[in-house]
Amino acid sequence: MHKDNIKSLGLRPELQKSLDLFGFSKLTEIQAKALPEILEGNDIIAQAPTGSGKTLAFGLGVLSDIIIADYYIQSLILCPTRELATQVATEIRKLARFSENLKVLLLCGGTPIAPQINSLEHGAHIIVGTPGRVLDHLSKRTLKISAIKTLVLDEADRMLDMGFGEDIRKIINRTPERRQTLLFSATFPDDIKAMSNDIQRNPSHVMAQATVQNSDIEQLFFESKKEERYDLLLALYAEYRPESSIVFCTTKIQCDEVARFLRECGLTALAIHSDLEQEQREEVMVRFANKSASILVATDVAARGLDVKDLNAVINFELSKDPEVHVHRIGRTGRAGQKGLALSIYNRSEMFRIKAIEELMQIEVQKKSLFNKLKNNKLDLKPEMATLKIFAGKKNKLRPGDILGALVKEAGIEGKYIGKIHTYDHISYVAIHKNHMEIAHSRLSNAKIKNRRFRLQILR
């Protein structure tokens, strides 16, 4: 049987049944290279970009080794952010759909610790979490990982970038010396090599190429003097008018400055970086996902692990120093058979970076000029939707259906003007067409949702 066919792996029947149900049949490059090594029980370093299918690779490996009848923590998966950990836990639960009584527990910061402690008292097979919260539980002795069989470090390079190196080593010191360690990383810098040397035994190094289908993504490069970079960015939006885009910056300060500049020029732009609190990050991503904000300005570190769909364009405000990072950036557009657009701003002194990109991608990049200038520095590209924030959520027994019902019945807003609804523990968000937002806010402020009044705020 062909090596890229999942059935060639001889997985447990219950895992194969899940894969069949969700239509997984063909292995991606990283899955085909990593899974045989993982199933053999070997340590691996897997170098793979975002969107390469690495979660399925280590998820199947972890689940294949779980003995459900033995009710103790057998696997620990560490992720850099709550968002990524949530995605990983969701994917593993999906794979374990037919593995009866298997328990996956999510341990992340930004949420109360008491319910997690209560869940841990009832046991689990697999823990997915962020380093800080996992270490909190170890310190409180509410989590025991002294008998785990498998340790997974997902996006290890990003965890080190975020300063989790010491926390990870403290966690690893609580695990058994003889364990399987799977290290997944988009890049392979010296600190990752050093970590591997410290924590792994003769690891196999597998790699999926950071490639982008050139036919799916149009890449254009625009030369600019440093002092004209902001004007050129604005001209790119005037020329190409993407409905949904990410602007990549190299620093957190630059992210905030670019987002502020774009907002002042009439666009709806939000910055995301590691200085934001968890609730702020959630709010930014909700507004971007529900199309009430059309531009996300991000650092490479903050953008890793974000699940962004229907992205029309990626704009590099500055070129990355690493050509592989450039490929990761632009690979976020042009997915699922859609055409993508990648626009990069550079100055003449950065030609060596363009050469490195050309060599890695085996292409010759297109350099273009953009002469049209905006006379008044204003550009109206406001999204059609806006976001209403409701200061109540799941803990108040508030469901999306309750919010939708109140908007339709109490506020008189037609369903076609209501977009995505997200509910969290204590906060909910609903996208409403901007022309109907003020009346929805006014009427709902004077009405009740589930027989209660809640505070509302329009996010601008």
C-alpha cells in the first residue's frame, strides 16, 4: 500500500474509524515521515510549518500508545498559547471519538484554576496545556506526570521565543527519564538543537518542506524608502482592497504603530502580540474572525498557531530575516483552493533577503512600482459588520441561541443582519451589520435576555 495512505499505518480500528468518518485518507508530508517513527516508539525532531498536519501526526502517535483501562496521565502535550492548546485538544478528541472512556484534559492559563483541579481529581489519560499553567498544577501537586509515556512539545521554537524555556525544563524534570519525546518546531535554531540534546535520546530528524504552491499565491514585491513605508502600505490597500488581511511586523512596538496608523487612515485594524492579556487576544481574534475587523497586524510569534480562515492577502511591512519564515507568512493566504495574494515591502539594502527567498522557493519574484498616492491620507474600507460585546457568557447559562433570539424578537433585527456569535465563560460577542448596530444596542439595552439585563458595549 502506498506510503501516503493512512491505512498503511495499521492503526487501531477505533482510530481508523475516526479517520474514515472525517475523511482523512492521505498523509501529508510530515505525517508520512513522522508517524512511522512515532509508532515505533522513537524520539523525533519534526520540522514542519503551520498547516502541515503535524497535530494529526503526534495526535495519532499519542493515542496509539494509550491504554484506556489504565486510568492515569500517560501523555503530556505542551503548547505555547491557549488558542493552540485548545485546537490541539479539539483535534485529539475528534480522533478519539470512538475510543470509549478516553479523557483529554485542557490546562491553560487565563481561566480559573479551581475547575481544572476538580477535573484532575477525577483523572485523565492525556493532558494538553500551556507551560505556565501546567507548572502551576505541578507546584500545587494537583498534577502528576511522573509516569507519562509520551511528552510532546508543539511549536517548541515559539515556546522558547516566549520565554518558556526554564518552565519547560522544570516540567520535564518531573517526567520519567525513559519516555518518548516528540519535538515539533517550525524552525530549527541553536536553542532548539540544545534543548533536543538535553531532553531526547537519539532522535530521528524529519522535515516537511516549507513550500507554497506558486499557482495559488501571487507574490509581488514593492521597493520603498524607509520613510515612505507607511504611505506605500496605505497605497497597497487602496490598490488591492483585500477584505481580510494580515500585516506582518518584526516588533510589538511596530505592530501597535502600524495598527494605529491604519485606523487613523480609515481602516479597521487590530494589533496582536504577546503583550496582550488573554481576554484581549480573544477579543481581537473574535472581531477578525467575525469580519468586523478586516486587518490583523501581527508579529511572527503572535501569528503562529492562530486559525485564520478566508485570508485574502498577507502584507509584509518588513521582510523577515529568515526566508523560511517568509514562506510561513505567505502560506496563510491561498488556502483550500482559493487564490491568495502576498505583498511585500522592501528597501534596496534588503535585496539579499529577496535572493534568499528566491533560492528557497525556486522562483523569480515580481517587483512592481505603485505610483498612485492618496491625496488626503484617508481610505474608507470599513467592514460591513461590527461587534457587540455582552458582559455575560456560559457561566450565566447564556447560549448563542439565546442571544440570537433576543436580537430577533426583542430588538427586531432580521437574522440576515446577524453574523457569528461567540460565547466564553463570562463574555459573549455577536457580529451585527454596522447599519443595524446602534438600534440593536439601544433596543437590547432596554430589553432582557433570558429574563435578565446585561451590560452591552459596541466595539469600535
